[in-house]
Amino acid sequence: MPDTCAEPDIPTRERLLVATAEVLGRHGMTKLSLSEVAQQAGVSRPTLYRWFASKRELLDAFVVWERQFYERAVADATSDLPKAERLDAALRVIVDYQHSYPGLRMIDVEPERVIKRLSRVIPLMRHRLERLAPGPDPGLAVATAVRVAVSHYLVRSDDDADFLDQLRHAARVRHHAPEVNR
């Protein structure tokens, strides 16, 4: 995730979607302001409307972009690894994602919307991680890890190393060297 949305080398559409994550994390969907999204992205409001004709269109595109962002991060982290190491890499992506992604704090602003959305997100996460899980009964291990991730999201702590250890334990991933230094 780029630190600023106004970087000129980031395409305008991408900057608008990154800005949407920032604004959603501050105000939620109900109070999402297209003017604030445009300002956060470093573009004019008419430029925003060239890409997204309405708030609904922006939010629909954002949901797709957000899912693709996560999928790309997992794919990039696991692509060149042996099968036995892929689930651990995906769990590290979850920790990094929850630590750095601004849209995730929407739970603090609009908990009822987020909880409703989790019912759609949880099966997608499970499916993605099950494909990476080795060993017996990967469905149970992955489902447990996803529940730990959701619990951490709902009641956040600042200890990413503990979070990663909890995910690994839930998913039955053995790892010997610490990966998260925060």
C-alpha cells in the first residue's frame, strides 16, 4: 500500500481507490465524501467523476479492488515457495495487511456494516487459504486461523508477533524463526 495517494507514478484510478480506503477508515461508508476522496488522492472532483460516476460506483469498484489487492499480496508472497511454506507466507500477509491497511479500521466507525460484510469475506479467506494448506484436515485448520484473524481485527492488539504466532498455532503451521519485528 503506497504511503501517499498523490504520487504521480500511481495511476489515477488506483490513487482514488487507495484514497477511498483511507477515507473509509476514518469515516465509514455512510459518511464517505467524494470530495474528501478526491482531495486525499490529489485530484479534482471532476477527475474523480471521470473514473466513478457515483458514490455507489466507487464503492462497488473499491470492494473488487480491495479483494484483488489482498489476493495479489497472497499470490506474490507464495508464488516461489515450496508448498509446505505457502500457508505461513499467507499468514504473514494477513498480519501485515491488518497492521498497515487503512480501510480495516472501518470496524471502529461502522461496526454493523463491517460485521455484515464479514459474512461474505470469511468464506473467501477460507477458500484462498485452504488451497495453500498442506496436511490432514486443512479445512479445520484454516477455518480456525480465519476466526483468529477476524477476532484480532475486531479486538486489535499492537503485537504483530503474537498475532502471527496465534495464526500459526491455529493453522498448525510450524515455524522456527520469528518473522515479524514490530
